[in-house]
Amino acid sequence: MVDFSVVVCTYNGEARLPAVLEALQTNRSAWAQQGSLPHEVSRTSPCRFTWEILIVDNNSHDNTASVVKQYQQNWPDGVELHYAFEPRQGLAYARRRAVNSVQSDWIGFLDDDTIPANNWVHAAYQFAQQHPEIGAYGSEVCGKYETTPPPGFSRIASCLAVIQRGDQPFQYARRHGVLPAGAGMVIRRQAWLLHVPQTPKLTGVCANSLQAKGEDVETLSYIRQGGWPIWHNPQMRLFHHIPKARLERTYLLQLFHGIGLSRYPLRMLRYSRWQRPVMVLLYALSDLRKLGLHLLKTQTIYPLDTVAACERKLLISSLLSPIYPLRSAGPVPNLPSSPPHVPTPFPHA
């Protein structure tokens, strides 16, 4: 039994994992400088705690397992480094494997392309002690771009898990609205086990496909509906590496298409079966209104403006999302591996 678990879900992450593991070693060194105490004593002090790291290999076909094994052989004492393999493709399945594998009260999820600051683990655990009533909370995520983003990128940055929402902690709206990104979110294991189904509606990123987006929003929506508060903690800082390919127009449009198509299942989570036909109509009218306003606002800059094109793609795909389950779609071509996890920057109410 440990106090805090850091989980890194990865697919073909042999090139990206070392940077994350090196950063976690730095976190381990900072933790060790505080001195070590028996586990029973650690629970009584917000600065003394025990933690572990779990790498969940989501059916990789490269040398991810070998990379983890090499680090395990030379890993310093005090913080254990574990490995698990999840054959079912999809981030939602990888995270469920993690929840069923660890025993700690709190689970902090990192992506294999998000580098935690030197004090991330300490800040994450301390926030849980300061807010014992919460069910989940998210990090501040800074973008580390290989190339300059397109003009107006701040309007859509959170769709690439770039989350900067001020320097003060706050609670997200209880009923609906934005939620933290999956990269850097910390979840109370009890809240997950009580409210998150074993079978997800959205499987999340599957290899290079962007079509089953929204698994993070689905998970956090279940926890919020269960009555658990969800917070933002800017003291937990991550740095998200975003390669040039993910800022290109083709990739961004495919990303927003996937986000839009996930809207219907996410919106329907909180409604009974008999309510859904009415809500589909109301959401369709709302999406049509938003799309009309966007067409008027951007008619002089579309289609040259990439950000405007992404916003329009999101609105159109949201409008079409109720009929998406009736259609078959193949994988997105020519995308870099390990796409970002999407917190959905716009209210889905």
C-alpha cells in the first residue's frame, strides 16, 4: 500500500518514455531530500508520503517494454517502478488496467509526451491532503512547440492538452462545462471504482486513430455526476511536447472532427433513455445556432484561417455526432503516434 501512484500510459513510447522517466527520477530525488519515514508516519505529514510509478504499455509494437526494463534495472530505491501490459487497444482500457493494478488512494496520470515539473508529484499529493473531499483535479499544462502555432491558436490550445487557466486553484462547475485534461489529472481511486463503468463508451486514442476521442471527459463526467468536486491545481505543472506534425492543418482538422463526433455519447451520459430524443433535438438546434453565428463571424477569413476552420469542423461534427454510430469510419491516415488527449474546451451542455 502506497499513498500516491503515478501512471504513464503509452503506445509505442520507446522514444518518448525516457524523458518522462528522467523527470520522475528528479521528482524522486526531491522527495528523497525530505527524508524517509515509515509508511504509518507518512500519512500524518503532508510532506512525507510514499509513492510508486506504473507504466501501462497499451499494446505497443516497438521496444517500449525493453526501455522500461532497462530503467527498472538501475532504478533508485525508495520509489518502485512497475510495468503492466494492456492488450486492448485504447487509452480508456489502459487507464482501467492501471486503476485495477494499483492500491493507492490517489492516481496521477501522465502521458508519455508530457514532462512533469520537478515538484509535480509533491504538489499533486499535497493538494489531495489540502482538499480531502475532492474526486479529481487537473494540472496546468504548458505547450512546448516544435514550430510556431497558427494565429489564434490559444482559442483551441486546450484541444491539444495545453491548459493554462490562471494561477489560483478553482473548482470546475458541478453540472457541466469544461473539465481537466487527461494529461496530469489526478483521480481518487475510490471515486473511480464507485462511478466509472468497467466498459467505456469511448475507448480513447487507439494507436494512431483520433476517432474515439473524449474518454477523459467521459471518466470525469461519471465522477462529477457521482457528486465528487473536480478542481484545477496550477501548482502541478507539466510541459507537453507538441511536434510540428500536430500543428499542421490536416492533423488539426482530423482532431477536431474526432472531438465533435464524441459529443453525442458524452452529452447523453447524464440523461435517461426516454429523455435522449428530446435532448438530441435541443442540442441540434443549439449546434445549428452556433454554426450559423460562426459562419457569419468567420466568412471573410475561412478557409485560410486554420483555427477558424478547426472551430467550424468541431461544430459541424458535433451536429452530425448523433448519427455517427450508424456509420463506419476507418483510421486516420498519416498521423504521428500517441495523439494528445482532449479535455474538450467548450461546454458540452
